Amino acid sequence: MISKTRPVLIGGVTIGGEAPLALIAGPCVIESPEHVMKMAEAVAQIAGRVKMPFIFKASFDKANRSSIQSYRGPGMDAGLELLAAVRGRVGCPVLTDIHAVDQVSRAADAVDAMQIPAFLCRQTDLLISAGETGLPVNVKKGQFLAPWDMKQALAKIESTGNRNILLTERGASFGYNNLVSDMRSLVIMRETGYPVIYDATHSVQLPGGQGTSSGGQREFIAPLSRAAVAAGIDAIFIETHDDPSKALSDGPNSVPLEELEELLRTLVRLHIAVRAPVE
């Protein structure tokens, strides 16, 4: 039997509790005003067809790119303006990464939830600042942490009185330029009582695997997603792009937009089957 987690409300979308499997998706980074709006509208339509609650995600700044020459995004001012525009036009909640304390209050005015990148999940000041906004905070588990270590990140946010917290698994370091997904991690983190998300696309990333950028093994996104849903996750995180070969960030581990709907339909059916009462 899969235990229930406390529900967390992001905009009009509930993650956890008895809510249906939710989708957090979008391109890795904002590439242009036209592209981010096109992707948000397209993914929202797909989510509607498969009946998945949808939260749009894109980053205004990818501060942890492998190379100094890699595209990082439009920056905070332009990026947050675009994310707010997506929320207004598409009507879906919006989530984005924050990397520094001075970004928190600005981001809180433009988005519905903030995400702590995996590399920063132990940064006390950042976690506390995000928690103090009262907004939902999604903390990605560092590739270098055990799942039970995430209790310390939770405690830092809880110290602000904020209980709107989500935890995301995105793979653990496995030698050089490689990650592995331990499905036990999903169960262990859900024992905290907070909703758990599986980041299906970053989990197949090959960090720094292309020298100046990360590679990826897209062919494993679907089977790992199915395994995570079977393990009892509350939401699935997927980066998607209409042309991954031309994506400005994380193309090798993004789901082609044209393949997204079929994958989601499978995950929804599996989630319903896993959560159904045993007769």
C-alpha cells in the first residue's frame, strides 16, 4: 500500500494527498519570448488531453552550466517577466529555479513556487529565504546526498513555519559523468510525509559528458518514469522541447514534444492502477 503525503497547493494544482499524478514540465531554459510561450501553450494542451494537473517550469538563468560559454538564459528581469506572462496567458501555475538569496523576493512576485537546484540543496540561507516567502518550495536532492539526508533541508525550511515543501529525486552520482536512479530513494523521502517528485529527464543526464556540456540517455526516460510512478511518486518532472537537437540547454535529456503525450498517458494509467484500492 502506498502511503499518503500531505497535499501541497501550487497555484490551483495540488500535489500529494489523494490528488492525481501532477506534471511539472517545460523547456530547461527560457530561449526566447516566442519559444517559452509556444512551449507553455503546447504542454498545457497535452496535459489537458491526458487529464494531468500541470505546472510550467523553465529557468530564467542556468547558473550551473558546464562551460562559461554555454547559454544561461535571458536573466532575472526579462525571465521573470516572461514567466509571469506565461502564468497570465496560459493560466497555469509556474515554477522556476532560484540560485541566490537576492533572487528570492523578486521571484516570489512572478511565480507560484520556487525550486532549489540540486547543487544548492544544502545552502542554508537560500532554503530559509525561500521558506520565508510562504510559497511552495521544491528542493531537488543533491546528486551527492543520501535520501535520508534531505531531512536536514526540510528542517531548514520548516524553521520558517513553511510546510509547503516538495522533494525531488534527480539521480545520484555513479562514477564520473554518470547518474543512477535508486527507486528506494522515492519511498524513503516520502516517509517524511512530504510529496515526492521524480525528475525523469535530469536523472538520465550524463553530467559534463560532452566536455563543455552535459550529455544524456533519453532512451531511459520512459522506463525510469514508469518505475517511479509504480514506486508511488506524487508528480513527474519532465523537461521537453519541440526540437531537442537545437535546445540551448539539456537537449540530450529532453523529451521531444511530439512524444510527450504518449508517455504521459501511460504514466496516468499506471498511477491510477497503483493507487487503486486492493480488493
